[in-house]
Amino acid sequence: MAIVLVGTFITVLDYFIVNVAIPSMQDGLNASSAQAQGFIIAYGLAFTGGMITGGRLGDLYGRRRMYTLGVLIFTIASAACGLAPNAPFLIVARAVQGAAAALLVPQVLGILSATYHGERRARAFNAYGLAIGFASVLGQLIGGALITVDLFDLDWRSIFLINVPVGIAAVLLTGRLVPESRGEGRAQLDLVGAVLVTAGLVAIVLPLVQGHEQHWPMWGWVSMVLSVPLLGAFVVYQKRLGDAGGAPLIHLGLFRERVFSVGLVAVLLYFMAMGSFFLLLALYLQQGRGYSAMESGLIFSALSVGYFGSSLLSGRLARYLGRQLVAAGGLAVAVGYTAAGITVSQLGITGAIGWVVPSLLVAGVGMGMVTGPLTNTVLTGVVPEHSAAASGALSTMQEGGAALGVAVVGTVFYPALTDGRADSYSHAFALGVIPLVCFGAAVALVVQFFPRTSEK
């Protein structure tokens, strides 16, 4: 458990930790604004676009083997990021990091699905949810602490180099402590499907993460339109390959299971609400209030306290509440966000920030009630030979949901800013949480469509 969750933690952490280091990275490498965006986009695109293919590779060639390979490449790429001599080099290294993350992350859920059963698997998925939550909410605090301490005068480079000893330890221990598992048969990788799904996902995610910064250019709309035939062709090809007795990248029969298909919708909505809230809060604290990365990270820790507390209890509560635990969590997230929006609108940028902490605790409690239990519910009915591929689809919904949520929030938040004035950030924050409240409430509604058999 500890070894595979290390991989989850460092890959999700590197998705968020860069945000607090961007100013230092831009100054240190004399990077343009477009290149600074590339430090984030390159990782996110490779991560999101490659996870379905990464999951299938684990089913075919061994999940432990692919996990080890993914951690090894991620470690090497982290070292390259930390030693990057210029901005273009760092962008390429970040893309390699993201591709490695796409290879290793689906294996984690695949390994847990194949290794644990019943209540032990539910506890394993709750631990997985804890790792995701802590990496997300503590990314800002950890990044701020590393830059503030400035160990060995490394400045921003330490956020990448810290992965190296962790990754080396994980590679050395995986072979001894993690059991191997794979799907049945020795089919070849569906390369056509891999190209189609990767191109389709990139065509969606790229304009979403760059759209606002470039004022929603025409190429972005064209890209999103092109994603429809690309993903449509992927679905048609997967069906034909499966009907012909081949080995598609992902078996479409998985989506006939209502708990899996409905669960993916719930995951998408939840991560639209979760990931974009971190961006909103960081912008309000750092650009609106002028807090340092360390100071804003301390405020973020209120989310982690609530998250940790409810995650410890969620496995026990799930036995009694079933899907309604996830529904209650979605509503708690919505209530916490609502309270945060109202509080911030009253505080402005000068009121005592401590008044926001209770609402963040409530939101964190809701997150802890959703992440692990929802993951467990979605993957419960998946047969072991398809567990990593299904995990790849689930992980794609997580990362894609975060990107889509940021795009939606950006269309509300940024227009509400008044010529970049700091005092407009509280108003923009309050408006930005409105769609996130709706996403959280929608999670509670969607899970009502789970079949009754998924209650336990």
C-alpha cells in the first residue's frame, strides 16, 4: 500500500505544486508568460491524454512492471526538471513527467483492485483517496515551504529534485513488496485506439487549459469540435475490434454496467468542483490578499484537516449509508463552498481570514466522504483483467474534470476582476464558487442513479 500510494502522491503533487513556484521559475529561467503556462500545460496534457493507454499497458504487460517503469521514468524526468538549463528544456521534461504519470497512476488502482477484496479493498481505496486529497490540498503548503526554506540554494528546483530519492526508493522496493498482476491473454496493444483516444483527449484539454489566457481563440473552438469525430472514431473502432475478437484498448462492455458509467459521470462532476476550487482559493489568497505561498498553504491546511478526519470514518460509514455517503459528501462540499463564498464576499481582502476556516473544514469533510468511497463504488464490479484499463478511464475523468472545472470557473472569475485590482478578488471568488456549488450538488443527484446492488 505504502509503495503504490507514493506514486499516486508524487504525481498528483506535481500537478499542483508548480502553481506556487511559477514566479520563481519564470525569473530563474527568464521565461516568457507563454513558456510559464507551458510548465503546467505540458504535464497536464501528457497526464490526461495517456492514462487510458497506460492502464491498458498494465493489463497486457503487468501492472507492477508498468508501475515500476512509470516511477523510474518519472524520477528521471523530475531530475531533468530540477536541472533544466532553460525554459524549453523544462517544458519537454514536464511532458515526459506527465507521460510517466499517465503510465503509473492507472496501475495503482489496478493493483489495489487485484490485491484486495471486500472491506480490505474499500479501505485501500479510502487510502488512495487520502493520498490524492493530501497531495492536492498540501501541494501549495509543501511547495511554499520548499521555496521558503531554499534548501542548498535550490530555490524552485527543489520541488522537482525532492522526487528523486523518493522515486529511487519506490523503484527498489516495488519488486520486493508489490505483487504482479495482469489481464488474461497476451494480446497486442491497440495502437490505433491509443492514437485516436490520445488525440481526442488532447483536442479537448488543450483549449480548456489555454482558452482564457488566449481569450478563447478560434483554434481552440476548432480543436474541441475536432475532438468529437476523433473520440467517435475511437468508440466505433473499439466496438469493431471487440466484435472481431480482438483486444480493444478499453472494452465498451464496461460501460454497460450502470455503476461504472454513472460513476464516471459522478467522478467528472466531483473533480470539476474539487480541482478548480484550489485555483480559486490560491488566486484570492495570493493575488487578492498578497499572501506568500507559505501563508496561503497554511490556510489550505484547513481543507486537509477536514479531509483526513472524514476519510478515516468513511469506510465505516459506507457500510451503513452506501451511495448516500457520497451524496452527503457532495452536499457538504456544496455547503462548504457556499459558506466560503459568502464569507469572502463579506471579508473582502482585509477582514480576518480565520473566518474562512470553518467553511474550508466543511468542504474538506465533504471531499473525504466522496473521493475514496466513490472510487470503490465505480471499480467494484470491474473484472480483474480489465481493472487497470478501467482505472485509466477513471483517472482520465479525474484529470479531465479538473481541467474542465478550471475552464468553467475562469469564464466567471476573470471577467469579474476590475483591471486587476486586489479588492475585486473577493467579489470574483464569490462568483466563481457558484458553478462549483452546482457541481457538488449534482454529484449528490447523479449517485442516486446507482443500482441498488452498489449500496454496500
